[in-house]
Amino acid sequence: MAIVAVLAVVTYVLTRDVYRAVTVMIVFCPCAFILATPTAVVAAIGNLTKHGILVKDGDSLERMASVDIVAFDKTGTVTLGRPEIVEVHSVMDEDELIRLAASAESGSMHPLAKAFADRSSDLDIRTSRPESFRTVPGSGVKAVVEGRIVLIGNSRMMKEHGIVVPNEAEALLGRMAEDGKTAVIVAIDDAYSGIVALSDTIRDASAETVSELMGMGVDSLLLTGDNGRIAEIVASEIGIRDVRAGCTPMSKVEAIEDMQGLGRKVCMIGDGVNDAPALRKAWVGISMGATGSDIASDAADMVLVKDGIESIPHLVSLSRRMMSKVRMNIAFSMCWNLTAVALSMLAILGPVTGALVHNVGSVVVVVNSAVLLIYGKRSKT
């Protein structure tokens, strides 16, 4: 406002024309400049809503434009998150093992818990709610079912609780890992009871999504709590070269910190409670809305309402296009205002025409931003 006042006073002093001074004040108002960023951001958010992406704030969308690597969780993100039990090896009655395990997992929201529930339902086995339940992040679950202690998790969890896993069971775990299956160990009352193998299906769009991101200059990384062999099989099928397996929630955070320490802008995509710290730490965090947990959605900057990651390349492309529009709007508005001021000082524009020119600048900025509403996934505009 001080600059406007000075220019208006200078114009009046030099020309003794009050109309010129008033016109300068009219055209100098930076409405187009003020509209440059928010109109583009709002238009982009509207576009993404149609593609099933909810954006919590415009700042995260601006950050998305500079992302150069996307870190994917595996289960429920690049896979469907609906694993099925394909093998059961038990040292006790198999139905009883499934009943106790399904009862213990009924307190969990993890996709593996759904697999146990489905198996017990298929076998018409009645389950019960656990008296107590606790998730051990990155390891498994511990519950008390009908007075019996039930542990379901990986080898690390068994060692931490002093459970001795037989050599033949260890060999079985190795074979399942080679086959690309996720295996969990079940221990009941502090004794090894069996192994359950589960298999998940890779999303049809995962490979195409990774390929499109690569074509846009965005690298991909797979972060998973599964063992290395399973992670490598999934990664090779969808075209990801960089894999970090056996991750705990904190090691995912550390992996992101390492990359950000190298100057990388990391976008983390995950669905589970275990992914929440990484989603919060990343430059941009994106949660799977359909299959994801509420905690992950709360920690993320954006939520994928649709059950899939196929919209991620569009998100990256649109965010970059949005920032281009913002820069274009700012440059145009500054040039438009300065030109209008010069014409006003020369009396080429009067108060009425100055007001019209001033509003035309705002309209141009709004229309230029509104184009983002119809920006398509494969649009080249």
C-alpha cells in the first residue's frame, strides 16, 4: 500500500492530474497476484477429488511437485492386501490352531487378520474375542484367548519371547520364503504350535504405476516388513530395483531419513498402523483410504479413496502442472499490473478503463488456473 500511495502522489505531483493518480491506485491493486496461487491449488484439489484423491492442504500438493522418489509399502499398497491362507503346518489339531489364531487376530485390523477370519469362516469354526490383545509393531500380535497365551508373528518375535522353533520348521520357513509366501509362526502357551503360510496378489496397476513414475523421472522404493526373498519377488514383478526388507516401523522412518539426508524428496505410500511414523516423516505421506487404517490416514497428507495406486502418476503430473500454472500466474500478474500502472501514469488509461483492465487480469489468472480442473491423466496441455 505504501508503494501505491507513493506512485499515486508522484503521478499527481508530476501531472497535477487527480484522475491519473486515482487510476494508478486502481490498477496497482494486486488482485491477480493474490489469486495466482490459491486458484491453481483449489483447481488442482478439485481435479484430484474426481480421481479419488483427497488432499488435506494445499501445501502438501505444492511439496508433491518436487518429489523425486516414491516409497511403497507392500501389503495393501502394491498388493491387494487380501492375503489368503495357502498352507498350514501344525503340531496340534489344525482346526484348533486356526480357531485360536483367528480368535487372537480378531483384535487386529491387519490384512493378515482378515485371512485368519476368512479361513475360520470357510471351515465353519466358531471364534471368540481375546481377553487381551497387543500388537508388537513389525513383529506380530500377542493375545490371551480363553486363558491361553497366543503369539502370532515372525522369527524375531519368537526369539524375543523365548519360543524354540524346531529346525524343520526353520527349513519350512525358508522354503515358503523362496516360494514368495508370507509365513507366520504360531505359538500357544509359550510353545511352538505351527506355521501358517499366506499369499497375496499384486495389484494389476502396480507395475504400470512404477513404470509411469520412472518415465517421469521419479524413482521407486519398496519398504516392507516381509523377508528379503518375498520382497525381491514382488519388487521384480512390478519393476522396483531398490528394496528394503524386514523393516520395522522405525527402520522405515530411518530409511526415509537417510534418503532425505541425501537431498531426496520422498513420498511415502502405506496403509497400516506400522506405516504411520513413515507417513508422518516423509516429505509427502499418502494413505490407502479403502484398505488403510484410520491412524495411517490421520498421519498422511493425502488419502487415496479408491482402492489402488494407479492415480499416483496423475498426482505427480498434476502437482507439477499446478506449480507451473502458479509461476505463470505470478509472472503474468506482475507484468500486467506494471504495464497498467505505466499506462495510467501516461493517461492512456482512465479510472473506468483502468478498473476494467485490472479485472481482466484477475479473470485471466482464474481462467488459466481453472484449466487444471480438466487436466487429464494423459493430458499434454
